Amino acid sequence: MLLLSVALMVMGTAGVSYGQESLADNSPRLALPRSKVDEPFDAPVLVGLYLAGGGGLETDQGPLELGYGGQIVMRPGTAVSFLDFLYDWNTGLVLQVDYQELSDTDTVLSGDGILRYYFSDRGRNDTEVRLFAGLGVGASSFSVPGTDGKAKENYWSAVVEVGQEWLVEAKWMFFLRAQYRVNLRRHSHWGAVSLQAGAGVPWPI
């Protein structure tokens, strides 16, 4: 009698599941929400490097100085492993370290976490082309001349970015982007801009 009850329970559960799948197939409104990026959940983590040109917006800092950095890009198919809702929001997670010269003597080193929203694919064949916009927070260490060498000032920072990403064969990444950073500390704040170009590969390769 117990075995019969268990068998009926399993058959009933399977019937409900099959019924739900059939309804979802016939009516898209009943299907689970899906990201517009439509990326597989086993999408690779991308590791990239970039060169930058930028500088501070203060009058005593250069308008265009050299910068560079590295980043780890987890597109929506990967970021879902950390936060489920990111996939449905077409949003990835970016971790970056950025070094930017501001003048002949001033530099800033920053580390950030960025949520990046991806727009619809405009590419063809095996190449995805997506515009993106991102918002993040981090911390910056600002080096300035001191009486006995370099003095450091630490700031919290907020980052806004816009750009475009090319993803070839779902793994080779190329990108262009612009970032605006605001560094904050108590009653002090200052901004910096950066134009960046870079490339990335899947990890592990």
C-alpha cells in the first residue's frame, strides 16, 4: 500500500510538471522570464587588459594622461551564479583594477565592482556586438608629492561607464568604453575621466 501511494505521488508530480511545460510552450506568458542576452549558464569568465587615456578634471591636472588596468568580466550567464536576478536584468558583474596618471606627479590607483547592463545584440554570425552601461563603487588611492616622497590620500569612489563590447565565438572579447569617476572623502571630492580600449580571453584559457 505504501509503495502504491509513493508511485501515485511520483506520477502526479510528473503530470503537473508536464502540464506546466506544455502550458509554457503554448503560452509565452506562462513561461519563466528569460534574459534578452540569452546567454548559456556555462558562459566563461573573461579576463582582460586595457590601455587608457584620461585625467583629472581639476585645473592643475593634465587633460590627457596615460592609464591602464585589468578586469574580470562575468556576463549575465556567469553572474547568475552570484546573484540570480542579474540574468533576468541582462546584467553582468565586472571587477577591475585601474591605474591612471593625472599629471607629471599625481597618480590614482582604484579598485571597483561594477554592475553592467547589456543591450540587445547588434552583431552577425559568430560575433556579438553589444552596447553597455554600468554603475559601480570602489576605493581609490591618490598619490601626491609629499615632503619625504609620495603621500597617499584614500577615497571612496563611484564609477559610471558606457561602451561597446565585441564577443567573438562566445569567448574572445574586445571593448571600447568611457568611464567617469567621482572620488569622495568627507567634504572633499574630485572627478576624472578615462577613455579605454582593451581585449580579453576566457579563464581558464
